[in-house]
Amino acid sequence: MRTKENSLIRYKDGNLYCELADIWIDPNKPVKRALITHAHFDHFAFGCEEYLSTIETAILLKERVGNNINIKTFDYGEEFKINGTNISFYPAGHILGSSQIRFIFAEEKWLISGDFKLQEDRTCKKYEIVKTDYLISECTFGLPIFKWDETKKIAFDISKWITNSPEKTSLLFCYSLGKAQRLLNEISQTNFKGNIYSHGSIYKMNNCYRALGIDIKDTIKIENKKKIDEFKGSLILLPPSLSKGPYLKNLKNFQTAFASGWMSLRALRKRSGYDKGFAISDHADWDGILEVIKKSEAKNVLFHHGDSEALSKYLTEMKSINVLLFEK
């Protein structure tokens, strides 16, 4: 079944849109007014007239794009009204400041999950269960093959990978915002005691997290002028964009790894070009998505940001949940 044109939330020009409030959610192009679920750039469009977000998301965005953006902030759970529609943010557990967004109009409740995860992460607020009539859920890893190991296990695997090669420099590629800080927090709980270096983009986000009260292990900002031997036995955190190209040409005798949920796919891991893959994700796995759907008590579910075919089929067979499709 498809949503109606007059649904509270619908797709318009490839983006989620609430016509009643005349507001867009994580648009991919400049609009008049945009709700932003979190500070990753694939959920943010430059040039909007006004942004609305959580306080942490606003601070992270300003750190990344500069202070010259018009952004209005709200606490989690704080309701505000636009054209008769009540809107509020709730923790999504994805990264620091990430949020779900709830819309209420005439007693009808809609919830946009944003990117979310249920696994423990001390660098951001835990996902909060919110009851709703309609749930719009992400489904980045919406296949039953995706089931995450405990984060502690992954952290100890990373520590072991480094310490087992003391003559090498260990390069761990990870996203600069969210993933890097989570990894640092987890690695600090292991027995790895060597130096940890980080690329400037990661180092900047680490400092921003600390300013927001998050405990992040100190790292050394990597400088190309350092001697190669100084990195031996150390861990260097780098953004994935540097895995190909001239950046690594001055390093010798190193090993590489990528930290991503996609590394749980053996075939993809082999084709990735990295020596090692660590399956750790800031998105919910199959069980996590189903748990959120169940606990939200939503009778109507829509999906975006991923492959929803398996989830839709599974929920349809349960018969208690109505899976809707957006009119596009």
C-alpha cells in the first residue's frame, strides 16, 4: 500500500517533507527550512535558509562547516510547534547529537528514526524508544545476515591486531565523526597501551566531543614531518578517503584495516583492498531494526536509506504491521 498525497510526511523531489509545517528532513538540496537528524554530511545540505537540530548536532555542524549558518536548537524531548504541528527530537544512538524526529498533528503521530543503533556507545545518548502510529525507519543493514558482535569483542580484536604486529604501523580507516570517537573510547578499555595518532579531521572532532563533555582518549595529531620509525607499533586513525592515493607514500611496513558494518560481508572484505576488516557499525542490524519497530508499537511502517525488500516481506508475513510505500 502507498501513502496518500495528503499524508503528514511524504516524499517530494527525493526528500522527506512535511507539507503542513513546510519543512524538510535531512534534505539533499538547499531549502527554506530543514530539520537535521545528525551532523553527517549525507544528511545535510549546504545553503538552507534555516536549520533546526539538537544542540550537539548544531555545535558539530558549525565545527565542520563554520559558524555562518542559521541554526535553531532544541533539547531532546522539547516540543515546538510549526503551523499547528508539534515536533520534537529524541536520542537515536547513532552519533553524538543524533536524533529521531516525532511529528504530532490532530493526535496522529509520525516518527522518523534517522540513522540509529541500539548497541552500547558511551560517546552518545542511548536510543530512546518512542511510541508512534507511523514509523519511518532507516534500513541501511536491513538483511538478516547483518548481526553485530559485541563492541567490546571488536575492540579487543583491533587491539590484538595491532599488538601482534609490533614491527608494523597499523592504519585503521574509519569515519571522522562518530565512528572514530567510538573506536577510541572502546580501544581505551582494552590492553593496548601504545601511541594512537589521528588525522587532523579526526583530531578536530575528538576535541569537539571533549568540549561537549564526552570522555575521549587523547591522541597525537599526525604530522608528516615525523620520522617513519616513530610510528612503529602505533595505531593511526585515518578517514577512508585517504586509503587510496599519495597520502601513504611516506609510510613503510604498515598494515591496513577498515572499521565498518560492511566488513561483515566476506566478499566485500576481500575486495576492499584492506588487510583486515572490522565489522562495527553505527547503524542498527536486522534484529535492532525489528526491535525498534516492535517497541514503537507502530502499525504502519515505511523504510528509507537502504534495502527494505526483506524487511517488508518479513513484516507483511507477520500481518500485524502495515508496510507502506512512499509515492514518488
